[in-house]
Amino acid sequence: MQRCRAFVFDLDGTLVDSRFSIEKAAQMAIAEVTPAYRGRRVTAAIGPPIRQMFAQVLGAVDPPTLDLLVSAFRKAYDSGVCRETPAYPGVLEMLARIAAQGSASFVLTNKPFVPTRQILARLAIEPHIHEVVTPDSPVHPFASKPEALAALLRRHNLAPDSTVLVGDSKDDAAAAGACGVLFAAAIYGYGGLQPEPDGRNRVTLNRPMDVLSLLE
């Protein structure tokens, strides 16, 4: 396996553990919009877009109510709750060592731009990142992760055979496959990935620091 020179990281479930902050903002939204469902936990459904998460957890909720729930969630999360998100142990050291070896790190996430930048700044991750790409990025918005990854490779002239996408979900794996880059499965996250020892063009990470094996 060729030494990796570019590391493209998913955010939630890969660099940071967002479960507590998402649950807190969701409970605030549920209490405000649908108090009859107060206490209905969403942690097990975290992963898909927020609207889909609420639909899965609350069941037969009409579209206008889902709109209100998403709006209330965004208000709570973006105005401060997102900053209660912790990084996984070892993340800052891992990113610093990647930079020290002359390699570059990027963030590619489905999370909106505003909370993403707040989280990265609060955790002092941002200085280690060359570019942050979100669906609503002011400069490079995207409709899908494969599209965003392909564009990122072109913008920074990254060679697919020395680039790795690190993520905890099937859509991360699909994006890596579509673009011909190595996929590092963060099975410590909450995207439901399982070890695949014989997976083609794939490695398994039990903790963030395991990424450093790809620098060797």
C-alpha cells in the first residue's frame, strides 16, 4: 500500500462524537414543537439528515411539523449546543503528526457549514485542516459526497492512490469507492460499520490514532 499524503476526514463519528450535543438539541426541539413526544430519544437514529432522524424516531409526524422540528433543532444546535461536542481521544495529536509528516488533512462532512466551523474552532482542530467542505459551503457546496470528494481531488491535485477517506458510514465508503481512493473505516464511530479484514481497498480503524499507520 502506498504511503498516504492526503487525509480526507468525515466529522461526526470520525473526528468528533456528536451524540450528546445532537441529542440535547433534539430534546429541546421536541419539547418545543411536539411536547407529547418529550423524552423520546434520538441517539440510536443519529446519522441520516436531521429531518429523517426525527421522522424515524417520532413516526407519523406530518411534513409541516417536521419542518418546525428541524428549524427548532437548528436554532438550538447552531446557537451554542454544537460547541458542547467533544473530539475523540487522540484526534489533535493525530492531526498534528499528519501535518508534521508533510501530509495534508481535509474535512468533508454532511453537517452544515455554521456548526461545523464552530466545532472545529472550539476544539482547535481548524488550524490543522487545509479545507472544510460542507453541503452549504460558501465556496464549494455539494449535492453528494462522491461529487464533493471528486472536486476536492481536482482542486488540490490529489492523487487517488495516495489519498484516504476516513469515515464511519456507508456513504463515506461509497464516496471513497466512487473516487478510487482508499477507505479507512472508523468502526469506533456510530455509523454502523463493521470490520472487513478482506475488504478491497479498505482498512479498519479501532481508534483515531490508527490512522497514523497509513503514514508509514
